[in-house]
Amino acid sequence: MKTDAMKVGLAGNLWFNRAENKFLGSDRIDLLEKIDELGSISKAARAMGLCYKTAWDLVNLVNNMAERPLVDRLTGGKGGGGTRLTAEGKNVVTRFKIIEEEHRKFLENLGDRLDDTDRLFRFLKRISLKVSARNTFIGTITELAMGAVNSEIRMTLKGGIALTAVITNGAIDNLGLKPGIEAYAIIKASSVLIGTDVHDVKVSTRNVFCGTVTKIIDGPVSTEVAVEIGGGTTVTAVITHDSANRLGLKVGSHACTLFEASSVIIGVS
């Protein structure tokens, strides 16, 4: 059961840019408001946890990028003067707050229209995963068969595709794997074999997925072959150029991908 604290919400930062530089954002508006409240850059910096130089640089940037100065430095008087917002500065702060409020309402409305933001978040998290292996799949662990040293993991990918991996018992513990957990299956393209007419052939390899060749990239030594195995899942293999020619592979032809269970790397978010 999900609580409100576990739900994913949308959030965003509002920025104004000029000449490819970030000019105004909520952090700088907050600084301007503190300067207006306290009458001093140094006091405003301390209140916001900024060093004086950082605050000074931000004020200079804001003034340089604005049509008219937003911050006016006063000279003379007790304490050597102070700092205040100009009429333009006050106006900019007011207008920014209006836009920021509309931006907040926009995000709330967008969240309501998307309905299931948790699902979107999980998808974006998946595609942000960066690994060198060409084959990365997401699935749910359905079964664990524990051995003395290694364990066999069975996963169900989208489309109901069943995949088998063998990893150490220590990895099972470290990753916290158990049935029902969502996990990644990662296989190097160089670990994938390609075959044709293998349906009646007995092989020791646990993972045999057949489908349609969707892409072939030929090289002088190696050839990259992509096979769509159903459910929108594609397995990529890198085999020798001679092997590709010998198999007579072409886009649209039938082919099977094979890889050992021990070649599968398991990962979790």
C-alpha cells in the first residue's frame, strides 16, 4: 500500500535566460528579497548561507544582465552605506513570483493529467541507467534456486519472456534479491550467439530467444545483429563477419539468439 509520502510528484525550477546565461531563478530572487529586507549584501548572504563573494558575484550578474539595474549600492552614512532594490528590482521580484505561482499550478495540473507519475518515474529511472553492455532488460524476479555457491535466478521480462541468470549467493544477499523484486538483466553483445534453424537442436545454453532480424551493421571484422524476440524486446549480438555471411542473415529473416545464464549480470536500482 502506497502512502502519500511515497508518491512521486512533479517539480521544476523556473529560470530566465539571456545570452545563454541563467539570469534569474528562484535562488537569485530569494537573494534579492533578502537584500531588500536586510539592506545589506553581506547580511543577506549570511542569512542564506552564502559566502559574501558568491552573493556579490550574483548581484553583479543580475545587474549586468538586466535591462536596468535591480540592486543599488548606497555609499556613505553610518556603516559605510548599504544595498537596496531599485524600483525595477522590486518590480522584477513581484513579476517573478506571479510567474512562479503559475508555473507551480501548471505542474500540479500536469501531474493530475498524467495520473500515474510513479510509473513515469520508474520508466525515466530505467532509461537513465548507463552501462557499456548493449543489452539491458528490465524484469521481475519470479524464482530463486539456491545452490551451495551459486544461485539460479529466473526473471520475466516484458511480453512474458523468461530469462535465466546464474550469480553467486553473495551477490543475491548484496543485491537483496527475492521473488517479486524488479531487476535489470545485462548481457554483453559479444556474449550473445546467433543461430538459425536451432529449434530442434539441443543446446546447454539456458537462454534461447528466437525472432526477426531487425538490423545488421557490417564491419570488416565484426557484424552487429539485432533480433526482435517479441514484446518489443530486442537482443543485440556482435559476431564475426564470416559467421554472419555463413548464416545468410538479412533484415527480416528468422534468427535465434543464445547466451549462457552465467553471462547475465543482474542489477537493481
